[in-house]
Amino acid sequence: MILTRLPAALVLSLALMGGTSACAQSAAISTGGDEVIRTVRTVPAPALPAEGAVPPLVVPTTAETFDAVSTALDDAAEAWSSGDVEAVMAAYVADEPLLVFLGDTPLKGPDAVRAALQQRAAEPGGLGVMTYEWFETLQFDVNTAVVSGRVVVRREGKTQRGLFTRVLRRTENGWRIVHDQLGWGTAA
């Protein structure tokens, strides 16, 4: 069992490290003029394991896809900053399994995510204001992208920085988050 997982883990590790640079973009955040550095990479096709096997489809990252994923992240941060839990939930998939890690708390499914967000929104300072310092997009195929970077949350006069990784899927309603890991210190 472990031996069958090892090649898959190796391919994923190589894919994450070996993407080719396709596009870079900067944009000023309207809430303070800080620069948000956004980059994107595509994953090269791995070597075929056997003769006659069909290679995975490798789609070059397009500016359109990069912009759509960046917009989805901006919309998610805006929803978080609005304090509207249902607006935040709209950034997540509705018809696929959902896994969210808020700090060191794993939340499985939309009901658990919604309950945790409602609890936080009810606290002094609510959800806070979310922005990004930087993020990098790694597109795996036409429907899947992984975005990692640094998130900033300002709440009750305090600023917390943490790292995030989000897996997004293209849906009929645009790009939505399937897996969300927001890691910051316990004080956040």
C-alpha cells in the first residue's frame, strides 16, 4: 500500500516544485496601497508510466484563468471582510466535499464551516478584514488550481499574518474553493 502511494507522492512533489513560470502580476490593495504579488505556474506533464497510456492533459495557464482565480480569491477576502457568513460560504463549493482548516481546527462540510464562521462573526471584531500580501497560483488542469500565499487579517486593532493554501475548482458558477487551509497563530 505504501509503495503504491510513494510514486504518486513523488510526482506531486515534483509537480509542485517544477512548474514553469507563466505569468506574474501585481495589483495595489485599495485598503492601504500595499502591493499584492501574484504569480502563476503550470505543472508539466509527468513522463508516461507505460507504453500506450494516455498522458494527462496539461493546459497552459492563460491570463483569463489566472484573472478568474485571482478574482475568486479577492471575492472571498471581500466576503470575509464584509462579515456576512453566507457571502463567505458562497466562495466555497456547494456540491462537492469541503474541507477547511481554520488555524488548527479541521472543519468538514459546509455546516461545520458555517457554524465556525457564525461563532467567530458573533465575537467582538467579527471576522475582521482580510487581505493578501502575496499568493502564487499553480494550475493543474483546466478545472483545478492550487493557490498558496500569505493572508493578513486585521481585527480589533490587531494585525495577524498567516499562510494559506486553497484548492479551487472551476464550476458552473465560477471558481470555488474545495479545500481551504488558513494557518495563523493562536492569537488570531
